Amino acid sequence: MTRDDPASRPRGQAPALRLLPVNLDALMVELPGQADVLALLDSLRRDPVPGVTELVPAARTLLVRVRPLECSLARLAQILATRDLAAAGPPAGRQVEIAVRYDGEDLEEVARLLGIDAAEVVRRHMAQEWAVAFTGFAPGFAYLTADAGLAVPRRAVPRTRIPAGAVALAGGFSAVYPAASPGGWQIVGRTDATLWDLARDPPALLQPGDRVRFVDAGDRVRASSAASSRAGEGGYVRGARSHDALGAGQTALLVRSPGLFSTFQDHGRPGLAAQGVSASGALDPVALAAANRLVGNDGRCAVIESAGGGLQLQSVGPNVVAVTGARAALGLLSADGRGLQPAGHQAIALDDGDVLSVGAAVAGTRCYVAARGGFVHESVLGSAATDTLARLGPAPLAAGDVIGIRPAPPGAAVGLSEPEPPLAAPGDEIVLDVVPGPRADWFTPEALTYLERQRWRVTAQSDRVGLRLEGAVPMARAVAGELPSEGTCRGSIQVPPSGQPVLFLADHPVTGGYPVIASVALHDLARAGQVPPGAWVRFRLLHVEALAAPASNL
């Protein structure tokens, strides 16, 4: 892939664009090439549009998200249509130098694929100034573009582990792996540079629009495990979860059993997609808010999100908790051996030694546990949310963890009991509203018909990243070939070559290379997060009329 040069267009001519609906709070701007994307990104950063919350650049698109009450999609489309980029040059990003030892396992194979020798591969890699086009795949993973003549395919068989600091090529891109992970890129070298560091502000070394020069480090780069460690191995933050960490008189919950899977969640960390970080957060924010309301907490307090049943929490000192979300049997074993069955969606008083148990859900999938005063937890980038795809945030709960509880603020009132929300059980059918696009035109008309008219079964392979769906008739594409990576959102329905869709949830990848046929509307995202395996989903198409006609240029 090469970088498009706006200077190659006739003087004063603006780049053509298309505006594609994504959701009720987002649209995709499609431009001719990478340079135009970076120019628009730079323009919107220099002269922000009120109400815009996030900009996610990709190979040929810019995903723009807004607060609809501050800026409607129609108004956003008008602003973008009048934004003058005709005279815009490349963004004035930072210049970053990365020292590389060119001894990668795939260097000779890359040379063979290109019909040149290894020395020429290295010369080309260092000769060009690379631009940070966009981020994705993992926090701090930057896709770099240049007219370097180094376009090579990914490996036929991906490696199960590529070390942190690996410098690699794939397609027309170069990148540095910020953390150890599986991957299929061709490794040509390694670096000591730390691409992702939570102690740095911002944590990502490379931001969209930055310019990168690779230099030969020779012996300055140490081929040691310590170098890989400094480059960042990623992973969760556990922090102190023991009795020793409790203050005098502080109450807590002791995790007797974490159940199948339990994590801390709050409203997530929105606004960081440009660094490769998804918002994450509670899959059912309505249940999160209800749990906090019942115990008198601020709605922003973190809660425990638990899926699969089996969670057991023992009270250390007196506490007040509430369990909301999925319909599940609760059990309370008092310290003197009495067994009770408290109801969900109401405040529950616990004495010292009482054990609260959360059974498997019979409707919905995830329960939310709040404690009066709020949990003591680690925060990563301003949030307690555990991102299971990026392995970012507090570690999942484990047996023996002691979770401290903060004192309740003066005057905080415990809420009244609330009715259980209607949730789907395995075998039930649920209808979700969806907005077609941004890539509905990549599919046949019959595929859109099947999207809406047939029902889709939620498979057991579903998780916090997304719901994997199966339909009797796969959705066929009308456009062949690969889609350049572009931004995705929570609710995006991505369709891989199998034709069986994946509905992205909170821990979805920031960018993806499969076309998105539609997205679950904002008002149905919480319901989508509670659909259990074995349930059936039907989609009802909405239409964003304001974007029915694409703009021709900027």
C-alpha cells in the first residue's frame, strides 16, 4: 500500500468523500486515500466540532462519533461537507525515531518474496519516513505506511506468540508489536522502544499523524528477554487484594468463588480508540446503574459483572449489596448457618460472615453486584473496566481475593426494590433494532433480506468481545476482495467470509477488516449484552434518512 498524496490532485480540488451511516451517534467518512484521512483528522483536531466525542482513523476512512443531543448526524454531515481540505497538507505530527536491530526471523523470506536481498529490505525500511496511519489490533499497535516497496503477505500460518518489540511487515504496512501476542506479520527486526506504557501520557508512543524513522541500532538493541520485558508484555493489573490491604474498621467482600467469570466493570474508558483502546465497560449499563441506585451509590461506581453463575461473596463486616441484571437464584448463608433466598433488584443487608451466592442465569447472561460505598479497585486509564480482548484493567476476580469497600457518603439513601427487566432465556427470540451500514452495499440484496427476515442463533462461542451468530442462510457478499481496515463500534455486525455474523460487544477490536453490514441501535445495546447462548435474535432495520444521499466532496 502506498500513501496517497493530496498534492497530486489539481490545485484547489478537494478530495471526494462518502458519508456512511454507522449508528445513531456515528458516521464513517470514506476518502480516496490515507493522506486525505490524516488531513481530515488533523483538521478536526485543530478546529473541533462541538459534540464530537471520538475520531477513529483507518486506512481510507475516519469514524466520527458524536453526542446526538449536541450535534445531530445531519448537522455533522453538513459540517464535514463544508470543511475545506483542498489546500491541506500532511498533518504536522511528531517525529519519532525507533532504533531497530534487523535480525528478524522472516527477513530472508521477505527478501525472497520481493526478489531482492536482505540488505535492500533493510535499506528500504530505513530510507522512508513512515506515517502513523491508524491504530488497532492491540493498545499501542500502530499501522505505519510509506512508499517503501515492501508490500508482502502475512504468513500462511500465524505464530502463536510474537514477542514485544518485534518490528514487522504485512501488506503495505510496518508495525512494532507493543506486547507479546499471536500474529501473522513478517518479522524483520526488534527494538527496545516501549510502544505502550501506562505510566506515560498518552500511553501509546505513536499517535495517528506522527512520522517515524527507523534507524539501524546494531549492538545498541539487546537481544535479551529483559529487552522484550521493557517493551511491554501487557496484561491485567491485579493490585492488593488481601486482608492486609484493608484499613482499620474497613469492610470488604471475600471472594469464596469467582464463578465462571467475574470482573470489575464501570462505564469504561471512551475516547481512546485512536490509541487502540476500546471503551469496554459493563455490557448492560442499565443494570449497572440500577445496582448502584439500589445501594445509594453514584452511578459511576464500579460493580462486579458475573457470568455463568457460581459467584460466592463472604461479607467481612456489615455491608449492603444489590444484585441486578440477569434473572438468577440468589442464596444467603448466614454466619450461624441459616439459609435464605433473597430477591434480586433490591438492597440486601449482609452481616459479618454472611455468604451471598449467585446462581446460573435462567434469563439473560450477566449479573451485576454493587456494594454500598463502592469497591476499592485499581483504575487503568481512568476506569476499573476489565477489557478481556486487550487484557487491560483489573484482573478477573479469583478465589481468595478480598475486595475493600469504601465508606458510604453521608446522606446516601438505599433505593427501593425495582422490577426485574424482561430478558431472553435460551430458546427465546429477541428483536433488536439495527442501522444498515456502513458496508451494506458490500452485500447482495438477498443478504440484507436474510439479515432482517431470518432469525439468528447465539452460539456458545459468544463472550464479551461479541455474540457469534448462526443463520440457516449465510449472508453473501456482492463485493469481492479485502476491505481495508476501518473503525468499528460496539453493536457493529461484522460479517467474515463464512457469511455468519459477529455482533460486537464492549471488548470489540477498535478496527476490523471484515465489512460491517449493520449496527445495533444505541437503545438496544444493553439488551444485546444480555442475550444468552441458545437464544434467537431477529433484526429490525432502521434508516438514517439524513445520510441517505452521500456528499460528493469536502
